[in-house]
Amino acid sequence: MSEQEQEAERADVEVKGWRNGLLLILPPGGEWQIVLERVDARLDEARARSFWRGAQTTIDCGERVVPLDELDLLLDRVKRAYGLVPIAIVAADAATRAAGEKLALVSYEEMPVIRKPAPRERGAASSEAPVAESSDKAPASTNNALYLYQTVRSGQRIVHDGHLVICGDVNAGSELVAKGDVVVFGTLRGLAHAGCYGDEGARIVAVSLRPPQLRIAGKIARSPEESGGAKSSAATRTPEVARIENGEIQIFPQ
């Protein structure tokens, strides 16, 4: 095997369809430019099989260290060239996870555990907000993610002690409350409260953000439509992320 072939093998990339969309697995080694070329090759193959289109995508870096500029280049590439929606990053390296968070990705040290909700988590109405623990514990492990494949209907209130991911629309009159991030693969029209135990680094992400109110930790923001802001009633269809910047909740394109 030639040196060039060995380098290509070290830089090989895997693309898999899984329950949460598309999983892009990066190799632990290999030159970054060759990795990008392998990403193109694999996504071209996936596109030919037509299972990738418009998919929410998780980037699994494994043990690989990916600097902010390289990760930004990769995300821009998969969004512009293939129409994918990167929403999460898995990386053993803390700096790589931090780079992902700066680019509005939900970060995990290991692949998140996907568990089926208990009956009370399926949307049973509750009039009480979760009570914060009296100890000074750090936020729950980012692997404690709850994925629900459903439409959240008016009157439903879903509370989770970790990241909350809804694969469906969240209708007006419903409420989502999470200790971590709130991510909606659909339109968010209900109330959403991320970082409910005081985590100001939590975020709210949705394909279409149209809630009457957003809460992150102790900050509250009304929808621009409700408060007479610049956002028109014809809501944008590009994914957006709400996070705390300069002491207030602000919304950015994803």
C-alpha cells in the first residue's frame, strides 16, 4: 500500500443513518484536508442513496481534536453543499466540545443515551415547575438526553432533568422545561425553558422558533412577534438558536 493510500485509509469517514438523523463519524487521524475530501465522498454516496436529504446531523469526532476553524469549515461545507443541519457534536476532547458549543451545537463527551420516556414524561400535564436541588451540584451529565418522537400538543408539559430533544412540532399552549438544552426538530410555538436550574449556558434550538416566550435560566424573553420587534409574522424557516449573550436572551441563525 502506498503512503498516499495509507493516509487516505487513516482519514476515512463513516456516514450512518440513525434514529436522530445522520451520524458523521470522523477518523482519529489523517490530514484535515483529506478528511474533508472523504466527507465529500461519503456524503456523495449517501446522497445517491437519498437517505440524507435535509437530515439533522451529529458530528462524532471520537478522540480526534478539531480546532474551531476546522470545525467551522466542516459545518459550512455540509450545510452549503449538502443541505444538512448540524445539531450536535460528540468529542472526547473538551476543547473540541467547546468549539462545537461556540458554533451552536449541543455537545456530548460520549454518544448520548437514547431512552424511551416514562409515561409521565410523555406529556402529562403538571402545574408545578421542577424544584431546584439545594446542593451546589453541577448540571446533569450531558449524556442524560431524552428524545421524544412526537408532536407536543396544547396542554402538555414535559419536564426533563437533562437535555430535551423533541422530534416533531411543539404546539401553542404546551410547555417544555429542561435542566439542559431544549432542541426541537420542528416548529416551536409553545413555551420553552432551558437551563431551568440556573444554567445560563443552556440553549433553545429549533428549526422554526415561534414561541410566545423563551426562558433560559432566570432570563425571560418574549417573542419578537409579541413584543413588536422586527421579526415578521412569516417566521423564518432556517434553524435558529436562542442563548444568553451580554446578559440577555438573543436569537441567532443556526
